Amino acid sequence: MCRHHKIKAADKWYKHHPEAVTEGGNITILWDFPLCTDQTIKANKPYIVVNDKSNEVCSLIDMSMKCAHNISTIEFDKLRKYRDLLTEIEKMWHLKTFITPLIVGAHGMIKKGTENYLRLIRELPSMQEVQKIA
């Protein structure tokens, strides 16, 4: 993701240790960083936040590796969990915001339709790479 925006990153993804806030051009990437909002929101710390000021888009990305039998339930929970944060970001930052839950099962299994979430964010690697990282 950093390399896509010409932000300095390690050659190998597993050696990269991102800063909590990384900026490059019109992009700000927040990694495991709590977001301050006007309203008190318990779920204010998605795994990755990509704020693309040039396209006026913000992506809330949350990744999990879970047991294979409950991937659909976990995806629904993550969408519900960050709904209030999405509303607050759209209101405060005036950006179109998307929630992207990436859930990988214990054996690399993914839910049908997960590729649709990846299409919302052009910086993310392919689903095969996400499975390998998880």
C-alpha cells in the first residue's frame, strides 16, 4: 500500500513496520491508530485507515484471521462495528467513506464476494496476497 503511493517501505512486506501515521502527497495512512471524533465511539480504531484527499475518499480496513465456520458472521459484525465511525468520518472530514472487512479463514478460506471489497481500494494487494499475509 505504501509503495503504491511512493511512500518509503521495506522491500519485503513482512519486514515493514509502519509508523502509526504515514503521509505521502495527498494520502494519509493510519495504522492501528485511534480516531478522534465529535461523538464518543467505542470502535474508533480500525486496522488501517487510508485517507485519499485528492479523490475525497476514506477507507476503513479491518483484517482478521478466524475459524472457517464463522467468516460471514465476523464480516457482518465488522460492518456493524464501524458503521458509527463511518458516519462520523463522513460528517467531519467530508469524504466518501467505505468499510472494508477482510476476513481470512484458518486455512486461507475467504467469503464469496470478498473481491468486491478489494475493488473499492486500489492500493490493496490481490486476494491471494492477502491470504498469504494472513
